[in-house]
Amino acid sequence: MIVRSGFEEMKASPWEKEDAQHEGIPILNYLVPVAFEHDRGRLTGMRFQSVRAERDAQGRRALVPTGEPEQRFECDAVLIAVGQENAFPWIERDLGLDFDRHGLPVLDPATLQSTIPRVFFGGDAAFGPKNIIWAVAHGHDAAISIDKLLNGEDIHARPDPLLRMTSQKMGIHEWSYDNDISPEERRKVPWAAAEKTLKSIKVEVELGFDAAAAWQEAQRCLNCDVQTVFAKSLCIECDACVDICPMDCISFTTNGAEAELRPRLQAPALNLTQDLYVSDALKTGRVMVKDEDVCLHCGLCAERCPTGAWDMQKFLLEMTHAGPGCRGKTAKRAAA
């Protein structure tokens, strides 16, 4: 496998790269294809140029030739996997449907409506390839837009989801919530031997967990539906929660911009894609900052807090789908 980018930048999931390495497939990085080589109409090899990644002042990456000699690889077949793009040759361009510079339809991102009011797009066709769950969500959003459009409503008036937070506290030091800290690492799904799987494409590679391993893996569940909720009015800033937290994810510090807060927490918050949980100013002027990225949802902060400033609350979110539930009161009465 020959790749233009570096190993870490490859557009493949970590487990896909692990699977390839398990089967002994070499992965060669920072090589850009230059030419196919033929002999009397038959493919004999490919030539590649070595490059390195450099970034400009705006952080945009460019692949710059290293000046090393080209590398040649013998082959009699090449599978080109440089990605995919949308194509809409079946849509006549004089219909009034506008496309952007990437060849994607121009859409309202909230309603998924195109420049033709009764045409909607979602998933890969709307914003390029991502994943199936994302595309399914677009289907629900577009269905709401269509439902409201057909009922003469403003499709920009989106229905609110049902949000419910339920405290797991039952009484003094009594909780219906219990989530022991598990030091166990994630188990790897067993593979069949490479010498067996490489003989036939019909041989299944992942064997799956047996019942005992599956049960053990399920014990690692973090109960992500139970959230830590902080009430600043009850906090006496005793720092007991800071002491008890096994992940050092709670800090009390002076406020500041998020970029300033991250390095001065108990444990620096390194995942920039995860927002910090920052309270309003407390009595001393400090703020509580929690790094949600490493929280185990163990509930020890809530158990230790002497004033109940921390609470474990079960989170339920139900999205409103197309149908009577997404319509305004007037449309509901008319439908009835």
C-alpha cells in the first residue's frame, strides 16, 4: 500500500491500518505517483516521487518533493483508492439547481433545502462522504422540512427535542447510580490467523468475542448517559472533588480564554476537539473547569461533595421526527 500522506494522516481508521499490518501488508508513506510503466500494452510497474509535508502560515499542508531519486515498484495490477466525489450528471444545469465550487448542491444547512424549494439533499450527496449515522440524521431532518413544507409551515421553525435530566440521588449518601472504576484496557477482537485469511476472501477475519470476554468488555461501560452536573451556588470550594477524582479532570482556577485554561488544569486538557465544562464565577472569583474528555462518569465527585454541588443526572434526549409532532399548533388542529 503506497500512500501520499504520512501514516498518522492516512484517511483510514486506526483499526483498518492495524488489520493491514496484521496481514503483513507494507504501508509506504509520503510517496506521490508519477507515472505508470508499460511494456507492449501490459502494466509492469509504477514510479513514485518522495515528498515531505510542510505547512504555510495559515496551517495548510503542502507536499514538497524531497529531491530524492524516484522509486519504482513492479506490479501487474493497481487499485487506485484516492477517495471519492459526488457526480450529478443526471441533473440538468438549467433546472435552477445551484452548485458550489466543489460540485455539491447549494443547500440551507438547517433545512437541507436546495435552490429548488421542493428538492432536498442529505448525506454524501449534500456535504461529501462521512458516515451512515450522519446520513440517517439528514434523512430525518429533510423529512421534517418536507412535512412542514407540505403543511404550509415555515420549514425554518425546527421542533425542539425532548430533553430530560433525572438526578440519581435517592437520599443522603444513597444513589441509584453505581459505576465502579475499571482499570481494564479495551480488549481486541480476536483475529483468525493471517495465513488462513489470506487464502480466501470468504474467510472471516474477526472472530468476535466469546460470551465471557463480551461480558468482561461490557463491564467497561462508562455510563455516558449519566452526566456530572455542577451547581455553583452550592459549592464551598473545598476542593474535595479535586482530591477524589481518579483522572484529575476537575480543577478550580482563575478564569481565562479556553486556550489559556487548558495547560494550567490539574491535568492539561490536550484534546482540542472536546469543549471544557467551565462554571460561572464562584465566590472567590475562581471557576470550576472539568475536562470531559477523560471523565470516567464514576460519580466519586458527587459522593464526596459535602454540599451536593455535584449531581449525577441521567440524560435522555428524544428527537422529534416528521409527523404531527413536528408541526405547529395550527397544522396539528387541521390534521386532527
